[in-house]
Amino acid sequence: MSTQNITHAPDATRDTAASDIAQLVESMGKRAKAAARKLAAAAPAVKIDALLRLAGLLESREADILAANAR
């Protein structure tokens, strides 16, 4: 659902969308905390490998990311 639809949606729809977003953000936060704990305990070589893989993923999706940011 786009932000434009939420802006003009009935109150119940807006409340549901806001609740869905809040749940999504809370879930992402919990997963990030769990990942941070695992990463903190990881060996330096594992951390470097993870960072290199993430950098590669970002580079491979550069065009998609820039297009999404331009919207």
C-alpha cells in the first residue's frame, strides 16, 4: 500500500496500516539485535567476510537502490 493510499484511507485502514508498519519495524529491530549479538561474538575473519559479502550485494543492486531512492 502506498503512502498516498494511506493518506486518503478511512481511519480503520490507516490504523491497520500503521499497526502493520509498527509490527514490521519491531520485528526488524529484534532481528537486528540478534544479528548484532552474533556478529559481536564472531571471529574477525567472519566479520570481514560478512562485510565483503554485504558490500557485494549492495554493489550488485546499485541500480535498483538508486532507482528506489529517486522515487
